[in-house]
Amino acid sequence: MAELLLDLCSEEIPAGMQKRAADDLQRLLEKALAPLNPRDVHLYWGPRHVSAVLEVDEQVPPRQQSERGPRENAPEKALNGFLRKHGVDKEALTLENGAWVLNRTLPAVSAAELIAAELPDLLWAFPWPKAMRWGTGSQFTWVRPLHHVACLLDGETVPFSLAREGDDAHGLRSGNRTEGHRFLAPGSFEITDAGQWLAELEKRFVVPQASERERQITEGVAALARQAGAEVVPDEGLVQEVAGLVEYPKPLLGRIDDAFMDLPPEVMQVSMRVNQRYFALRDRNGKAAPAFAFVANQTFSDGGKLCIAGNERVLRARFSDARHFWNLDRKRRLADRVEDLGAVTFHARLGTQKARAERISALAGEIARAMGLSVGQIAQAERAGLLAKADLTTGMVGEFPELQGVMGGYYAAHDGEDPEVAQAVSEHYQPRGQNDVPPTAPVTVAVALADRLDMLAGFFAIGETPSGSGDPYALRRSAITTLRLLRDNGLRLDLGALLKRAAQPYESLAAEDRKNALGELENFFAERLRVQLRAEGQRHDVLDATLAARRPGEARASDSLFTHKLDGDLVRLLTRLQALAEMISTEDGRNLLAAYRRAANILRIENRKDGPHTGAPDPALFAQDEERALQDVLQQSLPKLEKSLASDDFTAAMKHLAPLRPVMDRFFEKVTVNAEDPELRRNRLRLLAAFRDSAQLVADFSKIEG
């Protein structure tokens, strides 16, 4: 066992590329050094270093290799090519099953030899998202100019060069030197092993572990905030980004001029984050605090006073720009900006943002009616839908796109719009992420649903649908958000009907081959629901069984989520799903499932012969008490089952199936379904079909696994 250290030291690497680079380095090392059984890999990444420390075998032991070559009757040219490739004579080959085969013993290869042979190609082909060339005369690329390639095996340098024929690769060779902090400890130092390398980096003001830098930033900024009587606005993404910008984190605290404290807190926070990577603070009441935190990359002899003053000066300039937009935007009413949306293209085939605002307005009103809102709330939903995108024409949103919606809410309130309208404009983009909470205000929910449904219907109408991992318009997220809005607010709406209404404006846009776009969209929602429920730990087969439940009078089950109004009611569907999951977890449920499968299998086989065996069974043909008992319990249970399903009492519906379990057990134990008498056989198959169809009112049990 040997310790391998590979440290790649370059100029500053973009923060967003560091973690991926470390993961790629591990993947490539494990592949290239697979014969050495690489293991126990430790990765390090930061602004100037991407490194790995791992254990490898000391050598690749001698091994037998057998490689099949050309067939015996292949052209001589093919055989000669095979011989040249392996550097052997024809006498080294043997004939096996009509083909030439090279059997040979490969000698042991030391770890150092294999590493030296593999790493140059690995570094030449390293998959940076963006790479650069520097200097002259070399085609070797790296994310930023590469200074040191330190490669040590048990403390000894593994020598290799990156030069290729006609390309010196900037003279880069492996060695045993790297660098610490650029300013606090300039110059390179010698490495003896991984432990010394880590210790020396620490001494030279480099914290090599990204997680440790994140901890120091989080705790340091929080401590400064407490000293100022405030707390940090949580921002995990900013912590990770800043940890990729500094090697030696030193949090500092600055003050915000009182003159800027009347700006919306979202404006202040976004301006600080986007432009300067500052941390916003808030007081104990949740209001913006007159202070900000930032992280320097070094220590200061004056405690950072000059650095703080410089950052405060920069922030004043940023906030002055924000105030300019804030004051300028409010000189025009938000409603007057709706006309300006006519000059803003939403999508080349879907029209302008003005047309989209009008569609959202009309759809929001329809949704508000379906929600049972008042006449006033319906009007507010229509008004908010019309204004929802108007802030796209403002200077503030032009400067900070992250604030769309939020600024519209502020401007609507400034213009004297109803509070519910301003709130809906502000919050209709929520939830913006998986961890955000969906809005709950009724008017806001109506507008948020209209926004997503219009987008989904439009893009499906023109065939711009997600494929594989590509989803440029975030339609998967829109569908998941729609489902969350319905679920979290307990809305008893027919999603299928809403989709049909949302698709109406696009009927003339859909090409001939897109006429089934609505059906595709319904299936898309069904799949998103499956994905979401699987992520929550729900069984996919139970969901499929629930989706395919048969309704009274329907000949067969359907897999579509929105074929029926019952299925389009998402809250009802999920309640039914939970009741079914609970039922099949009981012994009675499992036994009933087994009886259903047995009945369904018999019917499937016999229907192929002379089916289908439909219609009511004839009681006059019952020859055994078990047949009569099954008919009686079906007649007793079916009305109760349908009544419970109609009233959405799915727990009771499941219980009404329970009496069938012992009756079915006795039926299969005592009754021969495929009787010799044809009429008796047909009648018993119809009785099984009646049982199967009754069970399918609850779920299609054939889709349940296990």
C-alpha cells in the first residue's frame, strides 16, 4: 500500500468550478489507476488548488493476458497489423477456434511507472467547463494558468513531463513543490508527504478543506452579527461561493448609511449579494439591519479598518445606483407599463409578454372562480395577473432580474393597488426553489397557478417539451410547483379541466402533429406526480394502481391522470392513495390482493379462449353455497363502496372490501371455476369478473407489486 498525493496549483479557479473539478479528478484517477486499486480518496479544492490524496497498491502484479486477433483466413495485412500493434512475431500466436490469439505474461508494473504513464494524458484531457491557453507555443489548456504539478508516491516524486511531440506544455513537469497564500506567504515550498503538505498549507495561510472554510465563514459572520445585535440572513449558496473565493477567510463587519435604510430589504440584499458577495443582516424583528458582513482573504495590521472603509464606500455607490432605479421606476404607474410589455418578446412563437399577461389575467379569474372566491377576489386575481409581468420593464428588474415579482409588488403598493393585488404580484413566482414555502393567499395562489399553467400549455402546444436531461424552460419545475400549490393549499380543483382551459389560447398555434399536446401535458403531470411521490417515499405501484381505478359504468381502467374528474382532483387522489397504501399493509389487504390476482389471472386466460365474460351472473345457476355467499357479499358491499367513494371517504371504501377476503378464500378453496358444464363455467367467470370490477372501483390491483 502506498500514499499518492497529487496537488495541482494554478492561478485563481472560478468558485463554481472547484467542487466539480475535484470530483472529476477522483473519477479520472480511479479509472486511470484502476490496476492499482485506488481507495480511501480524500479531495481538497479551493481558489488555487485542486488536490487528491489516496491509497494505491505498490505495483500491478504479473498477470496473464489473452487477446483475440484476426481469424485464421483473414487477409495477411490484418494479421501484420495485429503483430505490429503488440510488437510480437507470428510465432507468439496460437490458433484457437479458428482465430489467432496472443497469450502472454505481462510483467509487474510499479505504481510509479503506471502513474507516470497515465497522468500526462489525464491532465491534457481534463474536462474543465471552460479552459484557456496562455503564453505561446503550447496547446495545453487549463482553467487558469497551471503553475505546479506536485505528484508524490510515499514521499518520493513521481517524475513525468506534460510535453508532447512539438509541444513543451509550458515546460510543466511533476515535482514536489507547491504554493501557499499568494500574499501572506508568497513563494513555493517543498512537500515531503500528505500530512506535511496539509500542515504546511495551514502554516502558509491556506485552509485546504472547503468544508472548514465554509465553517469558519458561517461561524465568523454569525459572531460578528451577534456583536451588532443582529443575525445573518441565511444564504448557504453564498457561503459556498465565498469559500471558493478565499483561501484564508477573515470575516469583517461594515456599516450601512442610514440614508439607504428606506430601500426595500430585498433590493439591499440582492445588490450586496450579486455585486459584492456581502452577507445581509437583519435585526431580531426580521427587518434589515444597518450593517453587512463580508469575508476578506487575508489579515490586516490595522484590524481591517481600511478594508472595511473601502467596502463601505463601494456599497454606498451600489446603493446609490439602486436608489436611482427605485426613484425612477416609481414615477410611472405599474399599470401603465403593461403596454410596454408589447415590445418584450416572451417567445418567438408564443407572442409578447403583454399577450401573456392578458392570458394569465383571464386564466387567473377562471381559477379564482373554480376556487370559490368572491367576486371581489376574482377581480383582484384578474388585475394581479395583468400586472404580474409589468415590472420586467423597470430599471430595477433590468439591473437585478432576481427581483422580478418582488419589485412589482412594491410598485403596485406604491400605486395604491389593493393589498391583495400587490401581494399576488410580489409572490406569484413562489416557491422559487424546493425549500421555499408556496404562497397561501387565495388571490396569489390563483395567479401563481395561472402563470405556470399558461407556460406549460404554451410550450407543449409548440412542441418545446423537456427531453432527457434538457429542460431549458424549467417546465418540470413548473409542473412540480403547480402540484405543490394544489397540495399544500388543499385545493379541490380539477387539474385536467384547468389544463384544458389553459390550452385554449394555443389551439391555433399547435401544428397538426401537436393536436395531442394536451394529452402529452396530462401525462407529463402524471409523471411529475410519480417522481414527486417517489421522492417522498411513496410506492410508485400504489400510485399507478390508484390512477388506474375504474369508475362505475366504465368498461376498463385508464392510465391517464386526468381522464376523469375524480382523478383530476389532486387532493382527492392523494387521500385515496394514502387509504390504499394503508389497506395493503394489513393482512386482510394482502390476502384480498392475492385473491384479486388469482381472479384476474383466471379471467385473462379464459377471456383469450372465449371471452370477454361480462354481464351479471345468473343466481339460478349457482350450484354451491360459496358462489351464493360471494354473490351476496358483492351485492351488499357494492352500494356501500360506491357511496363511500362518492363522498370521498376512501378509508371506509377500503373497509367495505374487507368482507370479500374470507368469502373469496372459501370460494377458491371449494369451487372449480372451469367446470365441465359450459353454462356453469361462464356463470362462475362472470362472478369472478363482478368481484374484479368491484375491486377496481378502488384501484387496479394488478399494478401493485409484491
